[in-house]
Amino acid sequence: MELDGRVVLVTGGTRGVGAGIARAFLRAGARVAVCARRPPDTPVGAAGRTAEFHPVDLREPTAVREFFHDFAERYGRLDTLVNNAGGTPYLLLGDEEGGIERHARVLALNLTAPLTVSLAAHPLLRAARGAIVMIGSVSGTRPSPGTAAYGAAKAGLENLARSMAVEWAPEVRVNTLVLGMVETELSHLHYGDEAGIAAVGRTVPLGRLAAPDEIGEAAVFLASDRAAYVSGASLLVHGGGERPAFLDAATANAATAPTADVPSSNVPTADTATADTANVTVTTADKES
């Protein structure tokens, strides 16, 4: 298989998006390690093979440095680092429960921790002429109400990846996967029951949320020799993005306006959102990673 003999580390790889990424690398033939503060409920496995779990708090620089010292002794190399660990609670700015300390923790997990991990992993990656894959989010490309610190961190992460790609070239390639909504075991916390998840999925042009393993396949591509000349790039993995709200508003207005007042060339031709999607509050799914 295309990644036989290579060693891959997926941070936060014990569930959700991270577990999907780990499984994809296992199927590609890599030896996969995953790290998180807590072990998975069940080992992450695919293709008859299992990812190796290591406990570490990625927000503690000393612990991260010690982790990579031990990692080098155990594995001897690192070909790909996937900075996936992250997340956020729903937290409005100015909320009395959302003091700066809570926002700072979100920034630390989603921006400072990937920087800390990348710096500690750099010697191993440079020796292997390896790759880093940052797991970004569409929350970093648009307003992110309720998760503003998270969106700011993901925007910073994408910019950090571009700077790393320049500073660490040609030995290390650095790219970002910019994720949209992903269906995981925690999706119900954001979107409600199965009907709510399906309704949210219908707001995506491809008609559904992504599966974690589909994110993994995109990560495998960026880590593989097929992407040997791809660095400093941001790959959108969001099912086509979001249908612009103004199109639905324009279609609704066209349906109620007198025919003579609506030139046919101005009437949007795309289907409008169904009624059950109109009242769904959408948050970004890779908070579950």
C-alpha cells in the first residue's frame, strides 16, 4: 500500500474526525499512533490493524517535548503529523459564563497546541522529509457566532500552516484541510436527532454531512507522494460549502411577487431549502474532533 513503512501521528485521534483519519492511514499501510488526554473507549482499528495510543496533554509544552523524546526512541521516525486535536463549547462573547479564561483555553487547544506539537515534531519530520496536515475549519473563513475564539484560532492555524510551509521547505510540506460539517458520534449534541442531522445535511450542496473516514482519505492524499508538490495549500472539504442565504430569500420573494415585476433572468434556478431546514441552527462539526 502507498504508505507502507511510514509512521503517522494523529493528535486527538481517538474519536470523531481524528479516529476517521487514523483509520484511513491504517488502510493506506502506515503505522499509526494516536494521542489524547484519555484513551479511546475501544481501540481505533482498520484493515486488521490497530492504532497505538499514547496519553499526553497537548497544552503542556513540557509534556509535549517529553512525549516526542519518547516517540523518537519508540518509533525512530515520523513521516506525517496530523494536527487534529481541537474543539470548543458553544460560548457567546460577553456571556457571563464566558470569561477570557475560557476563550483563552479554546485558543490554546486549537492554535497554540498545534504550534507546540509541530515545533517538537520538526526534527523528526525534517529527517524524514515528511508532512504536516493541519485540520482547519470553515469557522476560520467566515463569521463564527457562538464559537468566535474557535473561528479565530482556526483562521490563525491556516495562516500558521502557510508560514511553516515557507520556513520549513523543502524538507517538510505543510497543508491544511478546511472542514465543513462532519457526522460523528457527537453530532447529536450540535444538530439534534437523526431528523435534525438530515435536515442540516440538506443545507450542504452534496446533500449530507461528511463521514470522518472521508476526511481521512483527504489527509492521506496530502501526506502521500501524490501530493509531493503541494505545500502551503488549503483544501476545502465541505461538500460544496453553504448555499448563500440570499438565494433562498430571492426565490421566496420571486414566488410572491407579481410575475410582471420579476424578470425571468433574475429568478434563481436552484432549489430552495425545505421548511424543516430553515429553522436549524448550524454549528461547525469538526468541534467534535
